[in-house]
Amino acid sequence: SQQGEEDPQALSIQEGENATMNCSYKTSINNLQWYRQNSGRGLVHLILIRSNEREKHSGRLRVTLDTSKKSSSLLITASRAADTASYFCASPPRNAGGTSYGKLTFGQGTILTVHP
Amino acid sequence: DGGITQSPKYLFRKEGQNVTLSCEQNLNHDAMYWYRQDPGQGLRLIYYSQIVNDFQKGDIAEGYSVSREKKESFPLTVTSAQKNPTAFYLCASPGGTGELFFGEGSRLTVL
């Protein structure tokens, strides 16, 4: 079953605009992570937000987490054509410890297209 | 540079054949994971290994097998028992804070 579900499934914007992607999850989490995947490539970790954090920034990325609503959002500001990719949210099991951190449950992703 | 190397990038299989996908890491990580990705889908966990000579089934282990004889290597065999093997296969290893480092993937197509 899907732990994370992204919304929208696809997003098309112009360069310079902001892009917002949302993720909803079903069970309690220790942390929530966002990944990026360029077409035909592996995933790249973007940012991790812990359950006791509400907002986190990394460069042009801003992630928020609302544990009461079981939701997270990823905002990419001043988007560039190079931001075109699929974006996934993922979370480990609540009782994950040690190396079982890698047992992530992924959403289906948001396909972001940024037009130059 | 440290990282995860998967090979081959593209692989074609005839029905009834077993194929093995390679995953090598030089990150000195204990744990390694195999995920499967179907078009337009998220990733699903096939197998994982937390330490040498030990591995556990993930959510979709049927039709797959693995071995972990060395810390650096975690090969995945797609057997003939896997009825729908065409997919993109990703190997990964978790860092100290829980983030996953991924290889570039192997795309398997059944002819």
C-alpha cells in the first residue's frame, strides 16, 4: 500500500515560476524525505525533514511538514528548466532503526516540467 | 568518488532465462537495497541486506534472489519465475541519517 501519495501527478510551469508539490501519508512517521529523479536515472536525495520539524530549507527548496494533517509539501522557487524531473516523497517505517532506514515507502511521484 | 555502481544499464532477457544485475558500492555501508520501479510508479522494495551473509525479503521478493557474500556487492538475480520482469531496477544504500544513495539503475526488458 502507498504510504506517500503525491499531488499533482504532473505539473507544467514556466521558468522563473514556483513549483509546489504535495505529499500525503497514512501512518505516523519519523521523518519524510524528498527525492528527485531525472528521466532514466537513479534517484537523488533532496531533503529530509524530521517529525518534530515543521519547515526546512535547502537552497531553492523549502519543505514543510504538518503531522496533524499527515502531509508535506515541497516548494521549488524560481524554477529552472534543469529542475524538470520526477519528485518523490518517501518515509521509513515508524520503528526503523539502524540500517533498516533504507526500507522506504515511496509515493508515485509528481512529474515536473519547467518550460524555458 | 564514492558511490553505487550498477551494471549493465540496459539488459534484455528472453522468456525463461535468469539474469543477474550487478550492484557495487564503495561507500563502506553495511546495508544495501534493491528496488523495482514500473513506469509512472513509485519504487517497491524487492530485497535488502543489512550485513554480509544476511538478507531479507521486501514487499515483492517473489521471482527474485540475492546474495551478499561481500560488503561491497549485492547482486540481484531475476529468475524465470518472475512473471513480469520488465522494469527499472535500482540499487541503494542508506547513509547515516537515513537518506538513500542510489545507483543509476538497470533497465530490464523481456523480449
